[in-house]
Amino acid sequence: MAYGVQLFDANGNELTGRFIPAFVAAFISSPASGTRVFPVIEGKTLVAEPQRLSSPLNPDLPGATATVTGNNTVTWSGASTDQPVIILYK
């Protein structure tokens, strides 16, 4: 038998997962490109989320990109103060 809490909205959508905390590991705006290894945290997945802060509607401005490989290595390019990359443990 398992114990826990489940929350559902009026449409039956499960909400408990929305309350699981995410932790910011890094906020990268410089250098513009690079690679960094983050420690493994049991039960958490490392996620890189590029942002577009100052010009989200300008299609001519290329956005930052970031990837996470299986050994928690994050590689990014195009990062700046206007387009930072946020690294999270979820």
C-alpha cells in the first residue's frame, strides 16, 4: 500500500506534480557559449531553459540554445543578458 496525496482540478487534471519544487542551479548570461558539468542530484533531472527577455517577438534575432547530455553536461550558445539560459533541477 502506498501513501500520498493526489490533487485534481474540476476537469480531472492531476495537479500534484505542479507542486514538486524546481531548483535553479545556474543563470548563464556570459560567456555567450560554453560547457559546464553539474552534479547529479538523486531524484532530480537537469534541464536547460533558454529565455528571450527583451525581444521575444523579434524573429530576426536568433535565440540562445542549450542542451543537456546524459552525464549532466550543459552546452549552450547565444547566451546574453537579453537571452540567458536558466539551468534547473526538476
